[in-house]
Amino acid sequence: MKLTSHPQRDDIWQELHARPYVRFSAPAHVLHLSFFLGERDGEPDRANLMRLKENLGLAPTYETPKHGIFAGTIADLGRLVLRWERHAEFVAYTLFLYELEIPFRPFGFDFTELVPAGWLESFGISPVVATRLAIGHRREMPDTPEGVMALFEGHTVNGSQVMGGRAEAWTCYRAHEDGFGRIAIVVHEMSPQDLGRTVERLLAIENSYHLTLLSLPAAREVKPELAFAERRMVLEMDALRSSDSLEQKRTVLDALLALAAEVEHLRARVSNRFAGSSAYFSLLESRFTELREDKIEHVLRLSRFVMRRVRPAAETYRGLLERLANLSERIDRAADLLRTSIELHVEEQNARLLEGADRRARLQLRLQEAVEGLSLVVITYYALGLAGYALKGIKARGFDFDLDATLGLALPFLALAVWGVVHMIRKRFRGES
């Protein structure tokens, strides 16, 4: 069986698997900027990209709606490559300057001289990640750990051997006097492809690290509100235990429904943000795994430093989401319990009403039967009176008989006839009902 090609599937496959790394050789300078844009329209960012690449005179070598690589040669500087990536919530710009025509000094090149005036301000926000990378071989970088650490303005430096010991990565995860973070990569023996992958992973770690921590203010804001909602839940459950009347139960149910609305509002405010930060944390773990770190003696590894700071934040997000979900479920269970109790209470009231109605119906039936018994006597009396008038008329015509004796003898027959007629009528009505 031959599978037919699907254009959309093929485009996605090509974008995922053909997306290239920037391949370059040491020494090199790199500038990385990431802007958190959220879910807003990407057209202004696209305009910023066009302005930057046109100002630098770069031509596209790979371009899709979400990713692009643009390259060119800057006179008296070297080869310049711009990589642009549009993610779900942020956009990243990375400038690579290599094949240098200027002397290499770690962190000695200022990329802001290449960026158009006012370009950074056009985003309207400060970058969430702003990092400079200095990449050089051992002969081009300080030849001792102390010398490398001196590049970071006295901050405490972390470092690891990466990619199976083929390079060293050093950083302090702090902003320096120029406002940028710094990463120094000392290359031992590495191909341009592996160097590109290593830089990609280090920059992904930098992005994920900051984006994971981006939700901390929201977590600090939500935590007391969630604690207050949990206390209210306890109070409502105490009120539920002590409620006996239907009015009290309905009051508790209304309070629970109001609390449920507030909890769902909290979840709507933070669930997407916390879920995104948790996803960034998972990405951070996977990138450290791909980096294949080895320890440098007397230096804290990159992953040890980052994870020690980021893992509590990620656990906070996950814990808050779990507490919100648990509280919502508890409110639903309590509301269901109250609804069941109220329904049982209403059914008991309905049963009592039906019993009263049945009792009244039986009394009415007995009264009706008593009235029917009296009506038989009355009808028989009137029938006997009519028969008396008839017999008087017959006697007046000359017939000789004892009127009183005749009426006395006719009385049982009249009573039986009246009872038969009434019984027949009652039977007919019962059959129709």
C-alpha cells in the first residue's frame, strides 16, 4: 500500500526536522535577546525583524513564519548571522559574529553599535533575557579558572564541562554593569555543528530559566487568596454540619456556589500561566540532560545552581494548581451533598403533603358515602310520597283498597329500586373514571 502525501503534515515535518542550527566556529561573539510578548499579535515583531535585518544588510538563508536565519558579512568585522524565533509567548533574537576581522577579547565587542537606534525601545518592554556570549578556544580565553571568573565582574561563577568534556561553559546568571548577562564558552575540540547545538542549548536554558521564574509574582499574589478560600471552605463545611432546616441548607449552598465561582476565577487567572511555567521547567530539565555536564573541580555545576533556584518555584506552581483543583473538587462534592440533602428534605415535605391529601380524600369519601346513604332515604321518602299521590288518585276513581297498607307494602320495593338505580349510576361513573 502506498501512502499519499499530506501537504500540511509534510510542511510541519519539514519545519521540525529541517530547522537548522547556526553553525559557526570559535572565536565568536553572540548576543541573545528574548522579549515576552504573551499571546498578542506578532505583526509588530515582524516589522522589528524586517527593520533589523535590512539595517544590517542580511539576506535570508532559512525562513518560515516562526523561524528565520539571516546572514551577511560586515566590513572590517566579520560574518554576522541573525537567528529569529517566534514562540507561543516570547520572541528571541540572536546575533552571531564570527570569522572575526577584529582582535578577539572576551565580552569586548558591543553589539548595540550594530542595532538601529531606538530598535530596542520599539518593543515597548524590556527583554526578559539579555545575554552576551564570548566563545573562544583555550588559547583565546583565560587559561585558568580564576582568569575565566575574572570576566564576570566579581560575581560568584558557576561552570561545567559540557558535551562530554569538549567544552566548558561558565556563567553567573546575573546582570552585569552593561545590563547583560554573560556566558563564557571555552572550546577544547568541537565541530561548528556541535558548537552551534551547544550554544542553542545554553540559550534555551537561559530562556527557560527566566520564563519559569516569570510566574512567581502571580504565585505570591494568588497564595493568600487561595488560603482564604480554603478557610472559607472549612467554615462552610462547619455550617453544613450544623444546618437542620431547609433555609439553612440553602444558605450554605448559596455560599458554596459563590465560593466555587471565586475559585474558578482564580484558576482562570493563573492556570495557563502556571502550566506554561511548568512546561518551561520541563524543557529546562531536558536541555540540561542534552548538555551532558561534567563537574569542574571546586565550581558549582550550572544545573545544580539553576535547579536549586528554579525547582522550588516549579513545585510552587504545581502545588498551587493542585490545591486549586482539590478545593474545586471539594466544593463540588459538598454542593452535591447539599443538593441531595435539600432534595430529600423536599421529597419528605411532598410525602407529608401527599399523606395529608390522602387522609382528606378518605374523609371526603366517607362523608360522601354517608351523604349517599342519607340520599337513599330521602329519595325513597319522596318516591313513596309520589306513589301515595298516585294511589290516592286511583282510590278516588272508585277502586277500594287500604291506602296505608298498600304504601307500607310498597316501601321495601321502592327502597330496593332506588338503591339499584343509585348503584348502577355509581358503577357507571366508576367505570368511566
